[in-house]
Amino acid sequence: MQNKSVSQYLKDHIRTVPDWPAPGVQFRDITPLLQDARVFRILIDAFVHRYMDARLRPDVVAGLDARGFILGAVIAYELNVGFVPIRKKGKLPFTTIEETYELEYGSATVELHTDAVKAGSRVLLIDDLIATGGTMMAGKKLLEKLGAQVMEGAAIVDLPELGGSSKLKAAGLPLFTLIDFDGH
């Protein structure tokens, strides 16, 4: 990693898969970031060091299904705070609230246990990537329904051309991402 920024180092370890899941899409695959212990440590440390700051420290970390679970659980552990999963509909066993959001073709629904956070809790909402912003916006709305304050949304990758980060910021959600990729 000599003489490279953390962002560039991580970006160099993201695999681009052309034409997946559809022709013309450049899929940004983060699994190589997780496979190498050193790269994974640098990735997690980039988030942990940010959120150790008392002004940014959350009470709880919420991770979006499914790659947000990988990041969120480890970050919560390192910060010594709780972790809550925001799951796809039908996956949580207790009483839930739900939020439906639009996808490119159709819609999806995510759920959160009704006792996942306390009113007034400062929550860090995390996922692997921000594309159109629908999943993160749905997570934000769920947490706010329970009275939590979503202090920041975080992701490894932002795809700014797809407009999600602009939409989330316009809705009042501060964002922190490590890498921007042009294109889809």
C-alpha cells in the first residue's frame, strides 16, 4: 500500500464484472476486499477510525441485507456497540415494521424488528454500495419510524451517476463512502 491512499488501495481490489447481471452493467464486486485478510482489515479500519470520533460515534450500527451485515457487524464489534440487521421481507422472526421501495424493474420490501432500536438512538446505517439509493432510503425510513436518528449512511462504493447519493443527501442523510466509480 506504499504511497497509495486507502481509497485507491481498496479500489484496486474491487473486481469489475462486465455485463452482469444484465448487458451494459459494470458490476462492482467487493468480494475481493473480503477475501484477503490485510485488505479486509484496511477496509474495516477505514470505517472504525472514522466512527471512533466522539462526534460521529453511533449508539448502534444497522446493516442492510446482505453485504451490509458483513461490514456492519464487524464495525459494531470494533466500536463496542450493538448491531441490528435490516432484512428482506419475511426473514425476521419477531414483530416487524416494513418499508417498500422501487427498483429498476419492480419493487422490494425490507423489514426491521420493532424493538431493534430505542427512540433517540444514534444509528450508523451501512451497506456495501450506493446505486439508486432505494435500499438505504428504505432503511433510513424504518429506523426513523422507531424514533432513531440516522446520523450517517455509509458504504464502500458510491456510483454517483445513478443518482442515489444525491437523492439520499437531498433527504437529509449525510453520507460517507470510500470509493466513487464512474458509470454503472
